[in-house]
Amino acid sequence: MEKCLILLMGYLYLCLCSSVVESSEYMKYKDPKQPLNSRIKDLMSRMTLEEKIGQMTQIDKRFATSQMLRDYSIGSVLSGQGSTASVVEGVKATPEEWIDMVNDFQNGSLSSRLGIPMIYGIDAVHGHNNVYKATIFPHNVGLGCARDTDLVKRIGAATALEVRATGINYVFAPCIAVCRDPRWGRCYESYSEDPKIVQEMTEIIPGLQGYIPPSSRKGIPYVGGNTKVAACAKHFVGDGGTTKGINENNTVTDWHGLLSIHMPGYYSSIIKGVSTIMVSYSSWNGEKMHANRDLITTFLKGTLRFRGFVISDWMGLDKLTAPEHANYTHSVEAGINAGIDMVMVPINHTEFINDVTYLVKKSLIPMSRIEDAVRRILRVKFTMGLFENPVADFSFVKHLGSQAHRDLAREAVRKSLVLLKNGKSADEPLLPLPKNAPKILVAGRHANNLGLQCGGWTIDWQGKEGNNITAGTTILDAITSAVEPRTEIAYSENPEPEFVRSNNFSYAIIAVGEQPYAEKYGDNFNLTIPEPSLSTMKNVCGSIKCVLVVISGRPLVIEPYLSDVDALVAAWLPGSEGQGVTDVLYGDYGFTGKLSRTWFKNVDQLPMNYGDEHYDPLFSFALKLCNRINIKLALTGSLLSGGGSVPRAEATAEEWIDMVNNFQNGSLSSRLGIPMIYGIDAVHGNNNVYKATIFPHNVGLGCARYENPKIVQEMTEIILGLQGDVPADSRKGVPYIGGNNKVAACAKHFVGDGGTTKGINENNTVTDWHGLLSIHMPGYYNSIIKGVSTIMVSYSSWNGEKMHANRDLVTNFLKDTLNFRGFVISDWQGIDRITSPEGTNYTYSVQAGINAGIDMIMIPMNHTDFINDLTYLVEKNVIPMSRIDDAVKRILRVKFIMGLFESPMADYSFVDYLGSQKHRDLAREAVRKSLVLLKNGKSDSEPLLPLPKDAPKILVAGSHANNLGLQCGGWTIEWQGKEGNNITAGTTILNAIPSTVGPDTEIIYKANPEADFVKSNDFSYAIVVIGEQPYAETMGNNLNLTIPEPGLSTMKNVCGSIKCVVVLISGRPLLIEPYLSDVDALVAAWLLGSEGQGVTDVLYGDYGFTGKLSRTWFKSVDQLPMNYGDEHYDPLFPLDFGLETKPANTTA
């Protein structure tokens, strides 16, 4: 017995020693001094499969306990669909109670074997909207109308503080959906129907998370300390484009549509270091997003290099089957293998954990997929500093609903309001309202109801009515504070007409709109204003002057009642600060909001978005009243239509003139009457304007010249065409514009933008001074000699220095050495991009850009920030007055030389020139001369071209043969271009063929025919027209340069069966060598514009091929960059290559 006791004591001693050693073991993952990847690797090496799967699990707090978090190593908890920290139903939780609840869960996680902290997530979609007394900001639909990136950034920062005030560190925001149909119940969560606005609004991410360090790699998540939270961009991808706006429905669009409309917000979010991305319930062309490996893994994680974690939506995996949860094991397999890293289970966590465990052990989910998911989750947790500071304290409680945040929300309301009508006529505006009226009427359910004012996702998931749901100010209360004390205010929710007429009211304010809703409960096919609001409006506006304030998450049917109201304001869902509405109604601030989505006339028009072929709105996208007043007040030097902004879709020349003259009248009515310049991107004709002649893009025009040396320099002859021939006695460098049939030109982008590393847009150009002068500068020498009026600075850098801040090049060289006397203009938001991330320190950017020598800044949205910052910098002597005087002198020089002071107004005398036949004939000539023949026949002795016109039967194939939008490319009507034959006037290649061939020739068109069809139809030959999708700027960066499908398949199916000529429509050489032996003839047609007859003119021998390559055609992308004169120059087709043919009358 004694021996046994000794053995037992020895065993216990050894266990104790082992425990001491274990507890004192150095754990690298707990050491904040270690590199991030080392900490992740160390922690993962210690984790069991069960712990890894636990990290991939997110559960709702209603189904969670601290014990559960400890036992299962749960990765995250959330408060979903309005679940709060309240212990007792209906009792409003304090911030301290929220903190205690979160910390209780966190302590459970910290007591697990490895002590991995959990993340607590919540929907903070318009402020910390689940929490009582938090500041409720306007919903995104309103913020999109404000179009103020600094504002959303500040809202993000305020939201982060209020979320931290309750101990929470992760928000499911922002929603970057592009809502294309207002019938969708989540449309108010979308900033705009325009992807560019949505992209700009991703500035909320630096507000939520903090600014990523300059040294941070693209795609790496970043959260800057305990005042910030992890953000979540959602819902990936296409959720705003579902058919008929039905929630969780199918989005039908091609790859180009997905990339150009729904994806841009994600590009920007990733660049700004967003921590997580949530997948959409919706499908893309029938495939559920939660199971789409191509988009989640291959594109999002692979191509876009997103390094944060991907999270499912609430029960997102369950919804992969119909009915949902029908085969949960399969859904788990599909979702995890698609690339989802964390699953919002959110209820039955054991089922999820058991299924993942089973699937991994059966090798149906590879262990590498689990490792990738956990690595991403831990990366975010380490980046957040959770391992150092996992537990929340009470130090931020004071920020919840603070006055500073409420003032910010009030500002946001002011800026989001859109004035749609002001007075029964322009000469009798109703707004701003007088504050000293004797007696006024306030009516409508929404005037005195905070819940209706805030909308869905407020305290409850679906929102709720009433004034006690949270703290705030109703519109009625705000009116009481805004008017004079002696003004009598009568409030009646739905007054009878007799009451209205008999009370001698000076005017009425009516607030009407929608009930609160969220997600599918907001899907609505009627979009009518609900009763009794309609009755209220009719009863009041039929009797006295009234302003109608519409409280809604989207445009509603209003046209039938528009003539009855005197003024109409879209207030969207303004949130808790109703004073923002009265600030503007009563004129303390002006209306500045612009529609971020189209306001339809009737629901039968839907979906209808800006740029659509049949665009006939009640109020067009970007509508904003009082432009003339704003121009006068701001003394704006120039306006522009950037990125395809137009008076309306398919606007006539007369409508353009009226719009420009309206702005010009504003300028002329200023104190000194200095006229403004209106600028536009006319890069291949007047390409933003419907029915204008669209010329070939420059890449084709460069091939039209006949000799090699200094091609770009030679092409500056276009300046003389735009501006007129410089008089012989003109001094070098002085701009010249020769009368009212000419325009001021702009040489761009100074300098080196074409030489960036790997061809990445806005990247760094690495070259020495000699390389810059000899390669990139000669075009500017010639432009200045030819009197160019303005020069635009490049987004790019030269040897690491941003061009927008490069004083040596802009001032010392361009202005001084080259003696340029016109003005230097920035690119679109060019100075914002001096810092990384852009807009980080706008005041510094203004200082750097102006002092570098930029004279005019393309702001292009929030002019007040620029003007205020510049004024401050001059008053503080940071920018010398001499720099301001130099800039203004240059701008005025151009304006005087243009004759603007003598002839500031446009008239209709030039209208007939738009798309004239003479110009179309010129464009057709340009197409003919730009075509380059790269191959003609399988051998020199058997040329295929020119084609016979009298063949019995021919095939035309390829998506680009019958698509004017593809033929024109980017910068056509819209910034990114668009597909279709109705975008403008012109002739497709397919339509050009019938007028060229003989009348007996049968023409068969099939976009992508099967090989059997081709072989069985006895075609004499085929014309195959394939190429790239339209793109512009960054969206066109491409490291593969392959011909997109179905183009390759079409070429193989056709050219493998019959004689074919392949016509390549592209903005650059593409990878063609692997397929070259299969084609009989190959023509580079570039982006030819609107006149497709130019192609058939040459294919059929009415004219010969004369074009020569203006750039080298590579064999493989691994050779790039490769230019003529390089040491290792081994092209497929060298610079200046181009086979020639003679004009001929060909017969079969």
C-alpha cells in the first residue's frame, strides 16, 4: 500500500511539473511583436480540426452561451434581426448592458484551450441602429444623393465609435449593392443605381476601419485600433440587379455587365482594406452566389486578391436548396468549397460543425480549404488587435448618441434632400419657406413619427412606428424649433379639406411616405404612396400652398399628383435628426442633393436606369434644382460632363445647349460676369452624345499613318483641327482657339502615363530623365507649339512621385522650360489621389497639387471642401498668393482667347453638324485607313482577301459583328461603354455587308454557331468578328490579354470548318498566335466606332489595306512589356507591319 502511495505521489508530481512547463511555454501567436503571418502560422499549428471548424462558425446571441463558445471555440457571435442585450423583453438595454453581454461571451472564448477571442458582429447599416438612443443616420439611398465622400467617411467614424461604445467590434456594413430596380425591398440600402457613386461611397470603409498604412499590400484587411471596427462589404455580388427587383432572386447579366455595374464597389472596398465580404442570397444567371466558386474563390480571392474572410448571409447555406435546408450536408459542402470562410449558421451550430467535420474526414472538403478559411479569419482577428485587447470597457459609452454625432447626422440629412419641384412656375418658388408666417399647417403621418422617419433596420429588423423607439427629433418638433415663436402651428395627421380651407393657413408642410420594412418584406410591385397619405395630400394641396416631403426608401408613384403640389422634396429615410429637413425647408441651408437613382413616371417603365435605351423618367438621374443659383454663388470657373453624365439619356443637341446655357447664365449673373468653360471627354468624336459621329479610337488612328517615326508627335495635328491653325506671329506656348466653330483642347495625361509598371492604370512609371524626355515628352513639345490650351496631369507617378504633386515637372519644366502659357488641369479627383488611401488628408492634397502648379482642379463633386481648404491655405500663407494669381491669369487667358467674354452663349446654329453625313463619311475613311491586315491566306499564293461580292451564301459570326456598343468600345455614351445597337446611331459590320455584296448573296448571321451547322451549310466563306468587351481606365487592366469567350469558341467552330477571315475588335493586340494557323485571314480592326462600312469597304476590295501596326503585336504576355528597339524583340508582328492589298473588283 505504501509503495502504491509513493508511485501515485510521483505521478502527481510529474503531472504538476508538466503543467508548469506547459503554462510557461512561449506561444508565438500571443506575442504582438511577432510578424502577423508568423503568429497565424504558430496558432494554426496548435489547433485541432474541431477548433478550426469552430472558428468558421458564427451563431446568433439568442442561441449562444459563454460555455458554448469555450467548448466549441466558436469564431463569432452576432446580434441578428434586432436581437439586443435586453434580458427582459421590451426593456431597452443600456450601453453598459451591451458591454457586459459581449464580454461574457468573450470570456467564454478566452477560457477555451487556446484562448482565441471571438468577433461580435451586428448590422450597423445607418448608424448603430439596433441600440436605443444611438444616432440614426440617413439610409444609404439618401447618402448617395449627398455624394459627399468626406461626409460618409465621417459617418463611418462616428458609427465605429458608437458601436465600440457597446463593446462590439464588427459591423455588417457597408451595403454596396447597385440597386437597378426600386421594387426591390433593399433598394434603400443601396447608394445609387450608378456604380461610380457606389464606388465613391466606399469611403465609409476608412471611416469605419481607419486608413490603411501606405505600405500595406492591396487586399490585406486593416482595422486601426480600438476606436475602429471591422467592416463588411455586402452582398457579393449582383444583389441589386435581380429580376423585377425580387429579393434573393436571379440577376441576369453577362460578365461585362457584372463587372461594370455590380463589381466596382468591391474593387474599391478591397483597395481600402475591407476586412470581410458577405455573400449574397441572390443568383447570377441561375447559379446561387453562396455556391459560386468561380466568383468567390477564383475571382474575388484570386483575381482581386482579397485577403480578408468571406462570410455567408443569415442561413445563407440553408438557402442553396429549395425548399431551404432540404439537404444541409450538401449545402455545407457547396458553400465551403465555393470559398465561404465563416458561416452565419446562426442557430443550430452543432449540425453545421458535425457536417463540416464529416465532410472533411470524407475528403469532400479538402483540409486546404479549412486552412485557408481559418487563416483568413485569424488574419482579421490579429489585425483587429483582439489578442491584445479582447475585452471591452466602458470608456466609449459617452459617444453613443453624442451631440457631435447628432450634428453630423443633421448635416447628412440636409445634404441628402433632393428638391424635385419648387413652385407652380419657375418665377414663383415656394421654398425657402418664411419663418414668420402667422399660421401654418403640418400634416401627414410621417411628420410626427420617429419610427416612420427612420425606416427599416431601426431597433427592430423591420423597423417600427412611434416616437419612443429611440431618441431623436421628429419633423414636427423640428418645425416648432425653426419658425418664429409667434407662428401658430396646427398639426393634423389627415385633415379634412374644410378644415384646411377655413383656417387661413399661410402654407402647409405635408410629410407622407412608406411604412418601415426590410429585405423581402419591402418588395413592392406598385410603389404607390399608401393611404391615408394620398388623401392627406389631396385634402391639403387642393386647398392651400403646400410642400410635400416624401419619406421613402425609393422613388414612388407621384406623377399623377405632381401638378397639385407647389413644392416636392425627396427626404428618403432621414433617420433620427428631423432638424436637417427644416434646416433646408426654411433656408438656413440650400438644397444640394442630386438624385442618385432615376425617378420613374409609372412602374410599367421598371426597371429603368440612367443610360437605358428607352429612358423617359419623371425626374432623371442626377437631377438637382437650383443649379443656376449655386453656380452664381460659387463663381465656378468650369463645369464638366464626366464619365458619361448627360442632360438625359438620348438627349438632343438642343437639350445639351439648353443645359450648358443654363449654367452659363448662372456664371454671367455673378458679380463680375466671368463666363465658365464647359468641358467633356470627346476622345473619339463627341462620344457622350447620342447620335454623334463616333470615330475610331486613337489606337486605330495611329495605324492610319504611313511612316513610323514619332507617331504620337504626328498625331498632335488633331489639335489644329480642334482649335484652328495657330497664326504665324503667335508666340510659342500661348494657347489659340480660332473662333466659335473651334474648341479648347487638352493634351493628356502629363506625363508618362503610358509607361507604368505592368501597364497597371495609375501606377508608377520607372524610367530615367532621358527615357521620360525621349519617349513620353515629345507629344507635349508638339502640342505646345500647336497652341494647345490646356494640359491635364496624370494620375500616375514618375519614379515614385505622384505627378499631381510634381512641381519639378509641372512648374519648372512644363511651364518654365517649355514655356506653356495655357492652364494645367487635374484629372478627375486627381489631387485626392496624392495620398493613399485617396482623400486621406485633403487639405494637404490641395496644398501639394496647387503648389506643384495645377491651375484648375477637377474636384468634381464637393466644391465647398476645395474652396474652403484653398482659402484657408492662402490665408495661412501655405499657398502663396502669387500661385493663385498665376493660375487665374492662365485660366482667364484661355477664356479671353476663346472669345467667351464676347460670345459666352451657345446657339442652335451648329446643331445640324451633329452626326452629319459628311462627318460619318470622314469616320468611314478613318476606319478604312486604320485596318491592319495581319494575314491573308494559308499561303502567299492563295490570298483570301479581297472577298468576292457575288458568293452564293456566306456566314457572318461573332458577338461583335452585330453590336454597335462592342464596335465602339469604352468612352461611348457611358464611361465604360455599353453593349447594344441602340446606344447611338451607326452601322454595324453585319449591316454593312448587305449593301456591299451582290443582291443574290444569301447572308446567314449566327453569333456562335456549332461546327456541325457550319459544315452542313455550304458557305463560300465566313466573316468572324470577335474581340474585347468595352472598358475604360482601371477596368481595362488585363494581365492575360486573351480573346474572351465565346469569341474563341466561335473562331474555332467556324475556322475549323470553312475559309474564314477573322476581324478582331479590340483596344490593343490580343493573344492570337495559338490560333493563327487555323484562320485564313486576320484583320486588326481595333475599336472602329460607329461606321462599320469602313470595314466592308476594305474586306471587299473597294479600297486596299494600307494600315501599319503602331504598336508591337506580342506572341505571349510573358514577353510584355516589349517595344520596338528593345534588346529582346521577338514579336508575332513587329511595329509597322501590315500587309497591303490593291483595290479590286472581285468576282467568284
